[in-house]
Amino acid sequence: MSWEAENWARQQRTGDPVTKAVLVGIANWMNPKGDQCQVSMRRLADEVEISIRTAQRHVQRLEEMGFVEKSGAVRSDGGQGWNSFRFPGYRPPKVSHVAPPGKASDPHDKLTGGEGDKLTPPHDRLSPSPASDCHGEGDTAMSGEGSDKDNKTPHSPPRGDDDAGKRNRGTRIPEDWKPPAITALPPAAKAKARQWPAGAYEAEAEAFLNFWRGEGRAGSRKLDWTRTWCNRINEITGRVLRDARSGVRHSAPATSPVQPAKAHDTSRENAAAAKIRALVKVRVGDQVYGQWVAPCRLDIDAGTVTAVAVSSFASNYLRDNFGNEIGQAMHTVLGPDADLRFTHEAPPA
């Protein structure tokens, strides 16, 4: 850690608070020269309390602005190692040391001066204390033994009492933690959570809770678990919506799927229709066949197969979801020139 590098990072203007926080986070692990810092993107994201992808995006922005230069490391096993950062625009502060009066030409270490040292300048009434001659930026005058009571200058930068000096590392997720109601979320997280399908909020909160209860690494401690959950909502909303569009359900539907009310009379279908049905049943399975294909009637006329469903909904569903399977079975039985059509007709009462 370098206090100078962190102070330099805080003085920069990036135009974005998150970008600034990422820059300060990198400076937290930077060496005093500002030319070497190795930290994983996961640890950096955990430090700033953002997602890994967000951290990568802001690091790239810092590179484009010239504040940071990043290079990847390769482990001995060929895997991706920690990222190495440097501050190309950072210059370590120069420390100047003023020689004591009359001893400017003495070749000795001007930062130290012990009792009995012949090179130590004499102290007269004008000397405030027998302290070492350090006058550079960040240097602190150090007194000799037995003068601790008189010397009020601390030996290190003041950090408060012991408890205040310790960094708050946060806590593990409480056993009784529960996600807040969607209406109680911050505006951004609330707007995204309201787009989730039914049951997704509870399912993702349960997965979030189980993950952090079983996590044992250093990152398992957070300062604010509700804010961490809000960050998680922002991170996974895209994936939750994609899963919903692909048919993933997080809870049982309130009502059973629409079932065809009745079925057409298929007793007059010819042998070709029976062969087509047999092939479709193998392709889609017994359950789907019995629910959607069996109730419809297959009319065959001069190389044209018409699938007659019991309703408009059933006809559209049959065409959109099982049209390929019915068409492949039809071409197998009637040849590649056969034509497939869909229509609907209410069965007789």
C-alpha cells in the first residue's frame, strides 16, 4: 500500500464516480513508486462493491484516459494470472534533506544521528530537541531514548486509536437475512426487478443466500448485504429475462396449460395418416402427442396433408411448435413433394 499513490489517485478527475473508485482501489495495492500493483479483477470488484464485468469496463476506461496501464500475467500452468497495473502519470514525491549547520560537507547519513556519534552536530539552546535531521516531505522527527514524554510528534502517520485504525471488513451474511420487498428497493433495482417473471425474485434471492452462506473466502464479508443484493439484481437482470424468453420457469403456473376441450373423430383417417401419426409420436413423445397432436384430424388429399385442430389457439400452437416434426413425418410417408397445412374446426358436440 502507498499513501502517496492513493492520495494521487484521489486528486485525479475521471468524470465518473465509479471510475474514480476503481482508480483508488488500484492505488490501494500500488507500490510507492507507482509502477507495480498485482491484484485480481475479482478482488478489485469486491473492493469497490461492483460486478467483475463493471470493473473490467472501468479499468478499460482508465487505460483509455491514460491513468492506468494493465498487463496480464501467465501462471506456470499456462492459466491466467493476476493483472499487473502501473500508473504512467504518477511521480513519487521527492524527499529533500537539509544538512545541519556546519556539517554540509560531512559524508554521513543525515537521516540518523545517535548519541556518541562524532558526526552528530552539537545541540545548543536553539535546538528544540535532540532529534534526527529529517526535513523531507512525510518525514517525522524521531527523538532519542528517554524523551518520549517531551516529543509530541508520533512516529508514524496518525491513525486514531486501535479500534478506529482497524479497517471494517464487514460481516458474513446473517442467518436471518431476507431480501427486501421489490417496492422497498432503490429505484434502479426496483425498475429491473419488476421486469422479472413470477417467482424469479424469490428464486434468485434463495440462490444468493445459499451461495454466500457456503462461501468461505475473504470476499464473503460485506458491509451492506442489502446493497450487495441490489448490485446482484443489476448484474443478473439480463440473464433472468433471457431465461424467461427461453421458457425457464421459477415457479409452478397458477393454472394448468390450456387443454384442448375436445378431439376430432380420427376413425376415418387412411393408412398414410396412421403412419404419419406413428412417426410424430416417436419424435415428440407420448405426453406431447396425446395433448396436442392426437386431438387433431389429419386429412390427406392428393399429396396435401391438412392438420385440423380443435381451436385457433391449438392450430397456431401446433404449427409453431410441432410443424417441423409433422412435416418430416409427412415427407417420409408421402414423399418430398407433399404439402402441409394447418386449420381449425370445432369438433361436433
